[in-house]
Amino acid sequence: MAMLRTFRKMLRSRRFKARPTFVLAHDELYRLTQGFCEADTTAVAIRRASTLFGFIWGTGSDRAFVVRLLRWIRMMEQDRELSAAFSRSWNAMLLELDSVTLFAEAGLPGHHALVRELVGRVFQRLLPSAREESDTGRIFADVFSTPEAVERFVGQQGFVFERLVRVLALSPAAVVHLEEDLRQAMCLLATRVAGRGATAAIRQRGSTRHVEESPFYLLIFATERMMRAEGTLERREEFGMLQGAIAACIGELDQIHLHMEDAGVSSALVYDLRSIEGSLVRMDMLAAVYTGASARVHSPLRELMNTLVRGRLDDMRLRLLIGQNVNMLARKTVERTGQGGEHYIAHSDGAYWRMWRAAAGGGLLTVFTAAVKMRLIESHFPLAIEGFFIGTDYAVSFILLQIFGLALATKQPSMTAATLAGIIRENRGVARFSKISEFAADISRTQLAAAFSNVIAVCVGAVAFERLWDWMFKAHYLAEESAHHVTTTLHPFTSGTAIFAAFTGVLLWMAAVIGGWFENFAVYHRVPEAVAQHPLGQRFGTRKMKLAADWLERNLASWSTSIVLGYLLGFSPVVARFFGIPLDVRHVTLSTGTLALAAARFGTSSFGHGWLWYAIAGIGITFVLNLGVSFSIASLVALRAYEVPREEQWQIVKFLAREVLDAPLSFVFPVREEVLSIAPVVDEEVEETVPAEH
């Protein structure tokens, strides 16, 4: 017992008691700070500064970070000798650092070539940084290398940031050095804006005809005047002039965005516009810090630092790069499909019933498409030949639909979704929600009208085709084995109908996107004008070449979409079978045609068998998934292209759900006669304040 009491006393003694965690943190902070102060070269000082601030921001929990940061600030405030040594080393290091690249490039688009930029970022993550020793960005990249570290810096309280700034105070020489870097960065950004704003693609879509009148070109002179300004008062006056020049550039960008819808768009153009927009915002931040003038809630210095910290991390993130390029691709194609989508939406009673008639004609044409497809399958061609023949059958059928002005329901959703996204982009507030409701009702009625007309017409046409074939050739069109195969493949539970129908919805969306890309390519590169001006006009006549150019401009998108969709539907099952994947396509109108041919083969006795009703249920599932999947993907891509926040997307979905519950019949039958425009709506209260013209 005596030995046990002695051992307990030893544990309680000061010599064996464990030191508190905050004491260990204090010792480590002191050791790292002292090591930084003793650095004899700039390279060593940079490495030790990265280690010190990385220990504060990059390790442990959020609570431990707050403790470490406050303890380091308090230590520097109370230990005057250590603080003086740190200040000397800190300012000496800053005098050797180059911050121009950090100010002018961190967080801004680097290169529009996705593969090149992606490979560069992968190497940055896997290999040590290849930046110059004097690049300030090295410290930012080492210290703020994780989202947690960035959020800790951005989220720190204002009084903590102010105390931190006092600890990291700059000497007069360091202030002069950083001001020179700010000036160089602003000149670099202004030159970049002017250079990209002078490209032919941007000048053709802008409001100025001469380069010297372009606000992007004039921005250089506004920047130079502010660089030459002396004294705080003169700098702030020139800062106001620079802000006016930046506002003029932003107005020109708005004008260019409007013309993009008519003149086409490319990935390089979208990249240049994003780069110009980001450069203008960065110039405003740098100028505010340089002049010490800003009307923002946060201090210009803190806003700039938060932007640079986030930007350095964004420069290394692969997911962000891919997301930005996906948005560029979406924006590049959505505009064109959105314009084509207007033709697939009935805004009036007359257009609604015209859609019924056009869809009925499309259903009758699909009967022959389905019949040819079944004959090709029965011929047992090699896989590649079968895919080519079936794809050609589909493509010819879809082109005939375009030539004769007929409609197929499943070709509409991917087009109309982009038009719906256009409404979301062009309108704000209550006007946005009301127009979305009206437009969604128009879309729903049009889709249902086209789908039901397609299905009814293809059923009636298939029965008539079977009866006519039997009368002419004294035999059924489909063999009994083929008819049984059709009925089993459409069973909703024993086959992959649901998966195949959803996959077909993806193909429908892809075809619309590719069609929009072809049209955008022709518009951007002015292919119709090139055809009209071709030297062949000297042989065939200028008028004929002009007619050919007009035909190309009107039909390129629809024909390319039809051809691409046909071969996607024809080759996808063949390619899947080649790789041993049991994948097929299920198109609601084509599947209804083949089912109607199979049911007509067995006559009225088909209604007494369960397989028919199961197959009809499979058609219903195919209808929902064809339209739902293609419309959903197109909507999500279009909303992402217009950068609609996720929260607002959910608000739109909830609003539409309430509208459907409140007035379900308005989404099925037309209840008004009016033409709806997607132009922005002016509030009635505002209109009442405008005096009427006499």
C-alpha cells in the first residue's frame, strides 16, 4: 500500500504531469516563428514562412485553428523582441517577392484548352511546384492548399483580421514594392482585356466598329492615367474614372452576349468573355486597394486577400476546371437548341390543333418506318450492316418528317427545355415564375397532344397496313416468331424496357445537342454566307447559290438532328451487342408501331391475352421515360449553362408542382388564345408611372 501511495504522488507531481496542449502549441509556434526570423536567405525564409502559416491554418480542427491563431497573434503582440525580429525578416522577404503573377492570375481562367489545362493541374498536384522561388503564389499554394484552410482564412472575424494585419504590418519600402506590383498587375490585366476584346469574334458582336472606339481599348489609357497619378486625392479621382471605364466594358459585354444568340458562339469566345469579366472585377479590386478608396462593406484589402486565397486553390482544382468547361459547352449549344425549341411549342388553340394534325401524319409515317425495321431485323444481316440499314431507315423517316412538316413527340423535349431555360434567364422575380408557369403549361399540352396523336395514328395505321398486306399478298406481314418477340421485348417486368427507354431519352437529348452544335458551327463560321459567295455561283448562277444558302440556314439544325438521331438509334444496340452488353433502344412511337403490327398479326383475339396489356404498359413506361429523361437532362444542362442556383431550381420545381395541383386541366387542354413571348416583363407598377404618349 505504501508503494501504491508513493506511485500516485509521483503521478500527481509537477515533474510527471503532462503539459497542456495549448502550451505545446505555444512552444511550437514560438519555435517556428524563431526559425523564420533566423532564416539567412530568401528561399529559406519562404519555406519557413510556409511552414509557420501552414501549421496555423492547415492542421487540426477548426477550434484548434482559432486557438493557434489567437495565441500566435497574442504572442507577437506581447513579445516585442520576437515581434521586431519577425517584422524585419517579414519585410525583407516581401522585398524579394514578386506578387504580379498572384495579383493578375490567381483564380482567373488560364487556358481554354481543357486537356492542356487538365494535365497541367494534375502535374501541379502530383509534383512539387515549378514556380520561381520569388513568386508569392508559392506561399499561398503551400499554406492554403485545402478547402478547409481557405474557409478558415475567409471566415475569420473582422477584429481578428485587423489584429493579424497589424502583426504583418509593412515597412515603407515594402509598401512601395507592393504598390509597384499592383500597378504592374493592373497594366497586365488591362492589356489582357484589350487584347481579347480586340479579337474578330468579339468585335463582330460589339457595338463599336473601330478599334480605337472600343471600351476595351480605352481601358488601357484609363489605367495608365491612374498609374501616373500622384497623391491620394489624385489617385482616387482617377480611380473613379477607371471605374467608369470598367463599367463601359461591362456594358459592352452585355451587348456581346445579346449578339451571341444571333451570331453563334464558340468555346474560345466564351472563354475570352469569362476571362474579360474576371479581369475587370480583379482590376476593380486592385485599384481599390491601390487607392484606398472603396464603397464596399468589407475593406478592399480583405476582399482582395479572400479572392486571392480562393483563387490559388481554384487554380489547382480539377473538378472546378471540368465544371467550368461543361458550362461553356452547355452555353455553346443551348442557345441554338433553345431557338429551335420555339417551333415545337403551341402557344394558341390553332397551333395546338395543328400539332395534333402534324403528329398524326408523323404517326402514319412511323408505321412504314417500323415495318421496314422489322423486315431488316428478320433478314439477319451482319451487325454493322444491320445497324447501318436500321439507322438509315430512321434517318430517312426523320428527314421526311421535316420535309412534310410532320411532328414526332420525342424529338421535342430536348428543344423545349432549352427554351424554358431561356425564359428563366431573361426574366426575374414574380415575372419569371408566372411566365414559367404559362410556358410549362404550353409545353405540357403540346407534348401530350403530339404523343397521343402519334400513338393513335401509328396504331390505326399499323392495323390498316397489316390488313392491306394480308389482302394483297394473302399472308401476314410479320412472321409469328417476330410478332411474339415484339410482345416479349415490351414486357415492363421481364425485359429491360425501362432501362432501354431511359437510354433512348439520353440519345434523344444527345441528338438535339449535336444538331444545335451543327447550327451554331454554321452560324459562327458564317457557312451560309460562304455558300452564297462560292465561286460555283459563276457556273450555276448567284440566285441558285443564294437559294442553297437559305435552305442550309433553315434546315441544317433539323436535318443534322434527324440524321444523328437516326444513326444513334440504329447503331447503339449493335455497338452494345459487339461488346457483349445487352442494351437496346425503346422509342415510344416506333415501339407502338411494332406492337400494333404484332397485335394486328393475331387479330382481335389479341385483346384476350395478357401479353398485349403488359406490352401496352411497357409502352406507357417508354413514353414517360423517353420524354422525362430527355427533358430533364436538357433542363439541367440549360439551367447550368445560365448558372441558375440549385436553390432556385428547387423553387421552380415546387412552384410548378403547386400550379399543376391548382389547375391540372390547363396542362392538358388549351384554355386561352394568346401568343407568349420570352422577352422580359416590366412590372405593372412601373408601367403606371410612365406617362402615355399623345
